[in-house]
Amino acid sequence: MRAGEPSGPAATGSGSGPAARPAPAPADGGAAVERLRAVCLALPEVDERVSHGEPTWFAGTGRRARVFVMLADHHHDDRLAFWCPAAAGAQEFLVAEEPKLFFRPPYVGHRGWVGVRLDVPLVDWERVEDLVADAHALVTGGGAGRRP
């Protein structure tokens, strides 16, 4: 998919530029991916694009757009999860608190990003919403809004 292609209402977010069509949700975990998509697109100035073969959500417009959530659909492992930036110390706290739910993702974990599993029996969607909102605030300069 290319940025700028016509898209449906679910893909537009509230960004000012054209958005790419959302990547299809995987057959397994599709409902979780659709819910994550809705959480991300509910935030201001968000567009969804495919990056590294995965649905990815960007905050901001034009060259200032920054990734704040990336789906990890069995990306080099057996997990369905998402990765997002987190406030200083949050990754260590979350991984220590619940290692079956949170993890240090490859590639970006050294920069404080946290991985959040979506393939668990009961996803805590309120916590997911908080983490996503905090990630959005971090990349847009709004600071962390809520505690992880």
C-alpha cells in the first residue's frame, strides 16, 4: 500500500494529509488488532501506514510525523504484540512487573520502547489505551499523560 491512496473512514484518523488504507488484520488476533487500530486512530493527527510489513501508526503531519505504535505480528518471534515508546524507566518497570505481558522489543528496546502482548487471554484495554496515549504524547512533545 502507498501513502496517498484513497482510504476508508477507519484509515483516515484525524491527520490532515491523505492516509494509506489500513493493513488487513491477521486472521488470528484480528479483533485485537482492530481494537488497537481504533485506539490509535482516535488520537489527534494520526495516520496508519504499513512500515516494515506491519500496520504502524504515526502522529503528526508531513516530515514531522513520528511512529508511536507499531504492530508486531509474530515479528521474529511467536507473539502478536505492539511496540511503543515509553517514558524513561517505564519499560523496566513494566517488564519487571508483568514479564508475560510486557517485553523489551528488538531494534527499539534499547531506546526505551516497550512491547505489549495482544495474544493473551485477557488484554487490559484500559492499560493499552493509557500506554498508547502516553506514546502519542511522547512523540508529539506533549509528555507522558498517564502513568503506565
